[in-house]
Amino acid sequence: MKYRIKKMINLFLSNKKINIALFAAFFTSCIENAPLDSLSPEGPYARTIDALFWRTFWIAVVIFVIVQGALLLAVIIYREKPDTPEPKQIHGNVKLELLWTIIPVLILASIAVPTVRTIFELAKEPEDAMKIEVVGHQWWFEYKYPDHGITTANILVIPEKTPIRLEMWSNDVMHNFWVPKLNGKRYLVPGQLTYLNLLADNPDEFWAQCGEYCGLSHSKMRARVISLSKDEFNEWVENEKRSAEKPEEGTLAAKGEQVYLNAGCTQCHIINGVWDVQGDRVAPNLTHVGSRHVLGGASFNNNPDDLAQWLANPAAVKPGTFMPNLELTEEEILALIEYLGSLK
Amino acid sequence: MNETKSQKELLTIFKRPSSTTGIWSWITTVDHKKIGIMYGYAAFFFLLIGGLEALILRIQLSQPDNNFLSAAEYNAMFTMHGTTMVFLVIMPLSAAFFNYLLPLQIGARDVAFPRLNALSYWLWIFGGIFLYSTFIFGTAGAPQGGYLAEEIGWLGNAPNGGWFGYQPNAAFKYSPGTAMDYWALGLQILGISSLVSAFNFITTILNMRAKGMRFMRMPVFTWMTFAVAFLLAFSLPIIAIALFFVTFDRQFGTTFFLTEGGGDPVLWQHLFWLFGHPEVYILILPAFGIVSEILPTFSRKPLFGYAAIVFAGFGIAFIGFGVWAHHMFASAISPVAQAGFGLSTMVIAVPTGVKIFNWLGTIWGGKLSLKTPMLFSLGFIAMFVIGGLSGVTHSVVPADTQQTDTYYIVAHFHYVLFGGAMFGIFAGLYYWFPKVWGRMYNETLGQLHFWLMLIGFNLTFGPMHWLGLQGQIRRTWVYAEETNLGFWNLIVTIGAFIIAVSILIFMANWIFSKRKGPTAPMDPWDARTIEWTMPSPTPVWNFSTPPEIESLDDFWHRKYDEGSDGRAIRKDTADQLIVQLEEDGLNPKEHIELPNPSYFPFILASGLPFLGYAIIYKSIGLAGLGLVLLLIGGFGWALEPIEEELLEDKKDE
């Protein structure tokens, strides 16, 4: 019996296909391609945190091995055997007890010092930081660039190697802005400001997510951070400042513009140059929506199929959403998609 | 004389109940043992419900972008899972142990206020029923102005703001409907229940100890009960007031936590966690106590550093009030507060470490009998250490800003509250099974339960550490396929079902052994504390003669001497002693007066749910009904004569 099991295990382990599949499953699932991985820092803030985590982690591993080892050892050595005599009645040992009070204190002190130092380091406002305001809404993030006069949503575009100071608040409930590869989390609170620093090493795209439970579509309150080279960033800024252009008469896009103007979209969405309103609207500014590759709180990709589903019934994509079902016809939806796609 | 008698008869609506069997004996009982058993069964029932909710959650998360549940249903399920497991499972399971064991361990006939004890139980059960009635009557919906594609079914019409009910998401504007009112008022009732029992236990421990039972001779479980009672007494008023604020905000238009009216939602977080963190120790200290009883018994050695373990328990309880903001490191608090609360959180690891090392010191050099209670206790240490170490990584504030609100935290507190508290509770359930039922459980099934649960537990909560560090947030209804979290989520779901199977084995063992298990001797474990000096099952009157205590681990020292080499030597008289104790225990020498049963705790408690409904539905009628029940209960209680008095009056005639 034993032999047969062994044989089966050997067969299983020697089967290359199974091995590769197992390895692939293991490695793809734990090392690569987790876009929200907090252990793959891509900037100095996240790297500082990462270093501190691993330092604590390895201390914890040592303690883990010692304590679990002692536990296992005790069970193995002192397990009752037929001839075990009654044990010595030891009531305690003050020296030992002092020892295992003081040693943890010292270990913790060695963790505490860098912890406190890092807390203040991370909170400090960096010099020459670029300020961006982040506003939380149920269930999407809005970004305002006060130095550039830009308002956008979902995708936060930043220049690489430049310290960014986010000034954040919430428009409704508590949210939490989290870009794991760039820094830890910070709440967005209604009625007061919170701050978070970001700094990306290289041009890249990072996933972000609302960390604090904020109601029905909390899990779909996602975001992206895109870092660009400084030139590209300036180009992006110039483009963002541009108002939308009127589509050519008679095209599908022109029809789409009419849908936007007449179906009710203007109640909540601004398109600069087409429907300018002073002040804030409750929904994202769509002036450059065509240039954003994720929509709806970064919960779906900007492609005609997904966008059509969203426009046909927003609440089916994001439960609880404030975007109503406008009962658009299929034709209207196609026109609208064409128009929104043209808003680069 | 005659006048007072007729007064008494006039004011006593009912004769005092006298059933000793059947349902009325349970409803009117004031016997701490019966109340303990009722707590146990009802809490276990809620464990099954909370477990079912967990399985439903896990099915939804078993693969990315799943649509087994709607968002509304998922949010209701995780809110009710958390609320249930904290308030309706672990707290009352601990209460089951407090009730059953506390008087036995200190040599008392009952708790100080038996009727108040019954009131605690009935308040709790009515609070639980009230909370769960939300599935029938409650409503939930999208935030005001938001849209839903489909109607919310009954599964989703439950509280959905999380067990932590963060404001303003749990306020009426963002959580309309009545479900969150059920949550706030349900917790309010449950809180009153715990508050009542806290004072009862404190009084009992201070006043009802047997002769010679000095403080430093009390069993550690009694000590931990004492600590928990103080934690309850100081932390529950905080949440009671905060919950009233929530109810006022939702029902009467106040703005305690709403910025629109100058309120502060962060204040709710402070108040909630100022209660919520001591609550964590309310959940874990009883398990510390249970394990501190079991380890010495099954190692045949005294507890290593008894005093240190006791003081460490109180140290944890005390410092537990100064660490609350570590739940808010990513919230709106200053770096100074972050540093302060980070440090205090590290400090609390020290007394916790002392306990762990002293437990290791207890088993080291012992003669370990690896029966089920011992296995669960050893499992408790192993799992709790993991939870404690991940806890230290949270105290490192910058690291915590990555971990907070992710599955890393979910893993951490399940290692503490399931691997810790629940393993401790299971250890206790097996350990005292013979004392409660007079029969032995099945050892094979018990060990099978342990191993399956240990494997299932680690399969469920181990990978969650990894998932959290890989970016899976908590309370997430779906996760995108691109996040690459699917594989380990599937493993976690499989683990959860293994736990479910182990629970079924436990139930089978319990039901079978309670009926058909071999008869248990009085002292099956060769135990140390005085609850084992009574026959099994414990007689109604507990001790037939009040015990006198001469030392810590009194029973052990009556059975064993210490030889010159320090080893235990069984006294020649030990067997004789046990026979004698059993005989005496079954045949009390004189009539023992026990507290009389009463209808009134049940009646009084039954009024509160109606008051709750009255607030939700703004109904004068329901408020009147609730008040009438409260008044009948209260006055009836106050004016209820003790049965003997009536009997004596009758004799006088």
C-alpha cells in the first residue's frame, strides 16, 4: 500500500506537464502580474515602507521559528509515554520570566525607532511638490490640477521623478486612495483635508483602488495612475487644457453630440467648449473622455462593447450608481460612443 | 403581619414558577448552569448562521468577477457575518463558560444576582432575534439619488454598513431603509445584556468566593472573567452612546457624525474603536483563561508563572484601552497620533508574549496527554502566535498603511479570533463536556475535528495574508481578473468548506456522545480546580457543602504531594477522597435553598425589541407595548417574594 502511494506520488511528480502546470499556477499567482501588489514598490515612498515591512517581517519569522519550534519540540519530547514519570512541579522562574519580558521589549524597541522616524518622514511635505487635489465621489475619483487648471477623472496623470502632493477630501462618504506601488493608503474624509505624497521612478501605469468600504460599488471604485516623462506630461497638460472641438456636420459623432446635449447627460457632465457650466458637476468631466482607456471608476475598459453596456444600463455595471438609465435607443448609444470616442 | 401578606399576594401576579423540566423550566430558570447551557446552544446556532454567511461570501469570491451574489447581498452578508460572529457567537460562547463555570470555580451556589443573570441571557437572545428580524422586515437601498438595476432581495435587506458602521456611509442619506437601524438598535440591546452580566460577574467574584479562595488562589479562567467584566463595564457605555448618536442621526435628524451640520464622521471612528479595541480583548481573554486551565491539567504541571499570567492578562486589558487609533492609521489622524498609537500597540505585545512564553514553560518538562482539549489548546498557541506576529507588523504604522483594509488584516484577526478565541472555546467545550453532561465525548472524532479544522483554518486564512499584500481589499464584492488573485481565492474557499466539514463532525460527536457516550467519572482528567470535586454532571445545587480552599489548584493538592525531587506523588488517600466527594456531592446533608425561578427577566427583556421597533417605525402603539412589558417585568421582579416567605406565611395561618 505504502509502496503504491509512493509510486503514484513519484509518477505525479515526474510528469512534466503536471509539473509545469503546477509551477505556472504557483508562480503566476504569487509573483507576477499582481497590479495592486504592495510588495513591488515603484517609487521611494513605497520603497521605504517596503523596507520597513521586510525588516519587521524577518524579525517576526525568527520569533515564529523559535516559538513554534519550542512548541513542537515540547510536544515531541514531553509527549506522554507509558513509562513517563510524574513531572517535576515547577511553579515558575522569575529570572526566565524577566528574560522573556525584557527581550521582547528590546526587539520591539528596535522596530519602534525606525517606525517613528519613517512616520514623520512620510508625512513631510516634499519641497517643490506638484499639488493635485483628489476628490472622492461614490464611486470614482476626481482630480484637479490647480496649477494647470485641469479637471479629470479616474486616471491620475503625473510626471515621473516629480514629488506629488495630493490634497484630498470626499464629497460624500469616506473613501481611501491607494496606489500600492507608490505609497500606502490615506482616507478621503468629508469635511477635512488629508494628504498623501506620490513619486514614481519611471513612466508606467499603476493600479489604484478605493481602500475604505464606501457602499454598494466600493469594489468597483478603482483608479489608475499614469506617470509620464516630463515632456509627455507637458504635452498631456496642453491637450487637457484644450476645449472639445465640434464634430463635422452630418457625421455619427455630430449625432452623438446632439444626444449628449438633449438626452439629459448635461445635467451632470461637463464638456468644455460644448456645455460649459461654472462650478462642479456631480459626474466626471468628459472633455477628454476619449483619451481615457478605463471608465466608470476605472471599472471597465473604454471599448465600444463595454461602453454600450454602461450607457444602456449603468446600474447593472455599477450598482447604486448616480448615473440614471436614460432609456437611450441603440442608435443613440452608437452615436454617443462615436462622439465620446472622438473627445481625445 | 396579615396586611403585608395580603399585599404580597396582591402584588405578585404569578405564583413563582416551579417547573423543573420542560420548556418553562428553561424560560424561568435562574440556575447559572442552565443559563450557561442556553447561551452555549443559542450561540452555536448563531455560529452556524454566521458560518453559512461566510460560506456564501466565499462562494462569491471563489473566482474573479463572480456574480453569485449582487453587491447589495454581498455587503449585507459581510456585515452580518462580522456582527454575528462578534456579538452573537464569540461573546455569548464566552458567556456560556462564564455562567457555567464561574460559580463552580469559586465554590459558589450561583452568581450574585441570579435573576439578573437570566435577564442578561434573555436580553441577548431578544437582541439577536431583533437584529436578525431585519431579514424579514428590514429594507436597504441605493444611496439617495442612486440607482439599482434590480430590486434587493431578502438576503440583501439586512444591515450593509459593515459591523463597524463607518459614518457617514451608515447614515440615512447613504444607507437608506431600516436595515442599519436594526443594526444600531440591535447592538444597543446586546450591549445592555453584556453590561448587566459584567456587573453581575464582578459582584460574584468579589463577594461569593468560597472560604479561603483568596484572589491569588483563583483559577486563571476566573481571573480572565474578572478582567473581561471590567472591560465590558468600561467599554460598552462608549458604544452605547455612540449608537444612540447614530440612531438620533438616522431617525431624528441630528448631525453628530454628519459634516452638513458641523458633525464629524472621524469622531465615530474614535468612539467605535475606543469600544472596539477593548472588545477584541473581551473576545480573546476568555480563551486565554480556558487554555490556562487546560495546559496544566494535561501537562500534569502547575501553570508556569501563575502571577505573571494573571497580571499580564490585566496588563493587556488595561493597555487595550490605549491603542484604539491603530485601527485608523490611514484615517485622518496626525503623525504624532500615529507614532503614539503605534508605540502603545507595540507595548501590548509584551504582556501577550509573557503569556505565550509562560504557556510554553507550562508544557515544557510536563507529561503531555494529547487529548482533544490539549490539541486545541496547543493549536490555539500556535495559531495565536501567528496572529500576534502579524499584529506586530500592523503596529509598524507605515507598513500598516499598505496592509489596512486589505485581506492581510482579515487574515490577522481571524488568526486571533478564530485560531485564538474559537480554538480556545472548542478546547473548553471538550474539556468540560464530561462535567456538563456526565458523559465522555468520542476522542477519535474529537481529534479528527481538530486536525480537519487546523488544516481547513490554515488553508482559509493563511493565503489571505498573501492576498492582502497582493492588493486584495476587504469588503470587496468582486475583484478584477487582471489583479491575478483568483488562484489563492479559490484555495481559500476550499479551506472554508473544510472548516464547515469539521464543524459537522463536532456536531455529530456532540449529539452522539451526549446521548450514548460512556459515563464520565467525576474527575476524568485528574484535574486541578474545584469544579471537578463535584459529581458529573454537576448537581443542581453545585457543592453539597461549601468548599474550603487551602491553596491554588486546591483539588490537585488534595490528591498529590510534592516529593523531595519535586515530582508529584499521588497520595494514598486520593482515590478514597474522590469516592467520598462523589458520594457527598450526590447526597447533600441538609436541605439546600436555591434561588427561585422567575418569569420576570424574560418578560422584562421581551419589552426591548418592541421599543426598538417603535423607534424604527415611529409607532406609539409598539412603544406602549414595549413599555408595558418593561414595567410588568420590572415591578413584578421588584415585588416578587421569595417562595419560602410565602410558604412560611401559609404556615402561620
